Amino acid sequence: MEQDILPEAVQGTLQYLITQAQIYWDMALTPGWRQYQVLIVIALVLASIVMRKVTHGRWEAWARSREGWPKWRLRLLVQVLRRLSLIYFTVFSWAVYAIMREVTWPSRSYLIGAVAKLAAAWLVIALISRFIANPTLRKLASWLLWIYATLAVFNLVDDTAQILDSIALNFGSLHLSLLVVLKAVVLATAMLTLARMGSGLAERGLKGNEDLSPSMKVLAGKAVQVLLYGVAFVIVIRSVGFDLTGLAVLSGAVGVGIGFGLQKVVSNLVSGIIILMDRSIKPGDVISLGETFGWINALGARYVSVVTRDGKEYLIPNEDLITSQVVNWSHSNRFVRLDINFGTSYDDDPHLVRKVAIAATMTVDRVLEREGMKPVCHIVGFGDSSVDYILRFWITDPTGGLTNIRGNVFLALWDAFKAEGISIPFPQRELRVLNEKLAVQMADDRSGPEGADGTVTQSRGGA
């Protein structure tokens, strides 16, 4: 067994890289065209900075005038404006490199060509990395690609790969080296980015499909998302060299333990799939669950988002929607009937009251007047103080609120009854004294509530 910290091959490769670095350093310090190339690169950097300061205002003014462009094109334009110096340097360095290759020896422009290639690679990497939404993954991918581009320009890819592959751990037939881990990280970043972009495109495409119901759109979008991320996970695992068949027994044992610990999570997940499949609840439906009344904003894997009229958003677990009684105001259609109870005086004509109530209700916005859904008014009883009525009307937009439409109908009834002279009574009570000859006296006698002759007395007291 080797006692060295690093294998002999790694030591040899490291020595080679150190030698190459020393050669490049000596090339930069040796008088002649190598130093001239360094000075030319520095001059190009300064020229790029000056050019940016001179033209940035004009470019920005031109960009602000592009109001009709799509959002993706405007975002790309913003990224380009942020990298004007790099763009100018890339253009200048490639132009100088091309001219020098034509007018002088290739060795006198080698360093400028390498710098031009690195600048172009840096620019492409900076623009492509913007497609990665996660900031950490974006930085990681940018640095890895930049390092790879640098090694490729100086022809050090194979030597670096040999070093990284030598630093490894062996588990039976599994050879897990640093090179394999880096490849897995790069591949995972690329696959996760592609899976996210693919699922986003699929969801946007499904939302524009009018042939699918809202619940089927959500179900299909979740299925595509799970499929893409699952494929990405399998590809990354296989790239490392893991044999997935060997994880069958372990995954079964772990699955049993996870199942007991995540019963509620799994229950909500299965309930969500059932809700999406039977289409009992879909985005946009108006539901009532206990004291919660609102419309469904989104269907998630674990919960349903319900937004109420006061702006609160309730996250209701899917299991509650399966096991509890839910009132879906718009399950088969969006027509909702509302009832209002009121009473009028016995002196008012009931026929006139019904006619006035129906006419007043039909003047309120959102009240339907179509055939079979016109407002109706019926007498439901003769109360102690009033004739009791029930007024029924239909609406088709429960998401607009129920309390406000009831309030508008009550106001319309108030105005119409006041104009027709119809009164709305309130409970009244009459007190009748049976023995009217009974005298009431105010006396200072504190002997009791009754005097000697049986009359009722009341003491003024000393209060």
C-alpha cells in the first residue's frame, strides 16, 4: 500500500502543471513580443472601459425606447448593457488577434488569442447562466464553466482530469473520484435547470389549452414536473456510477420508516391526487368549509389555497377536503340562489309588497333576470308583529361576495318601501293594569311595600 499522501501519477501531473505555470510566468516577464502582448491586452482593457463610458448613455436611451419588445428580449438587453465593457474587450481583442495573425508570426499573437478566447467564453457563460434561477447554482455553474474554459484554452483539460480522477475512494466496484463528483454536480445543475424550464413550459402550454378542465391542467402539470425531476435524478445517480438495483432492499426499508413518520404528508398528497382526478374541486371554485368562505386560488400537492373576501389566504390540507363536508358553490355551475327574509305591517297589501320587492330586487346589479331565475317573493307566515316574507334571487358570480349583494338588495327594498309607503314594523308590547282603581302613592313610610290600607307605597329613600 502506498504511504504517500497523493499517488505518484498525481504528483507527476502536479509537477507538470507547476512547470507549465512557471513557463507562462517567464514568458510574461521575458522582454520581447510576450511583454508587448501583455501591454496590448492592458491597452485593450482600458480602451473597453473608455468606450463603455462614452457609449453607455446612448445605448441605455435606445434600450428605454424599446417598450414594445417581449419581456425575454428586454431582460436579455439589460444583461447585455451590464456587460458592455466585456463585449467591447471581446470585439477589440478578436479584431487585434485577427490582424496580427495576418501581418506577423502566430507566436507574436498567441497570448492575445488566448485572452480573446477567454473573454468570449466568459461572455457566453455569463449570458447562458442567467437561465438558472437559483443564485447559488448560477454561481457554481458559472465558476465551473469558467474554469473548464480556461483549462481548455491552455490545453490542460486532460492533465486536470487525470489529477481529479486520481483522488478517489473505492467502494467495491464503485470508483468515486473527485472528477466523477464534479461531473455529477455539473450534470445535476444542467438537468435541474432543464427540468425546471421544461415544467414551466408545460404548465404555460397547459394553461392555454381550453380543452382541458382546470383540475386536469394542474394534474398534468404536476405529472410532467414529477417526471422531469425524476428523470434528472436517475440520470445524475447513474452518472456517478450507483447501481439502482442494489438500492431496492434499502429503499424498501427506508420507505416503511418514512411512511410511518410522514402519514399526514402522504395522506394529503394522495388526497390531492384524488381531488384532481375526480374534479370535485378546481381552481376558481367558491367553497365553504366550516367558517371559511372563499374561492380556490391554487391546488398544491399538500394543501389547497383558499382566498377569502377580506384578502386572507387559507392553506387547507387536502385531507380536510376529502373527509369533511365541503360546500362547493360552483361545482356544476356558477349559479347561486340567495334568500332574504323581511316583514311588513298588517296594514300593507301583501300583493303590493310582493310586487314592489321583486321590482326593487331586479334593479340591483348582479341579480339575474333570465327565465327561470327571476327574483320571487313569497309569504312564509303571519308573525306576532308583521307579515313575514322570503325574497329569493340568483347571481352568477359568488366570487364577487355574498354579503355585499344582500346589503344592496336590502337598500333597494328600503328605498322602494319608503316610496310606496310600506312600513316595516318592529315588536311592540302593551301593558294594561287590570285594577285601575289601585292608587299609587309616594310616601316616606319605610315599613314595607304596602301601607296599612293595602295601597302600594314607594319610599324615596336617602339616595
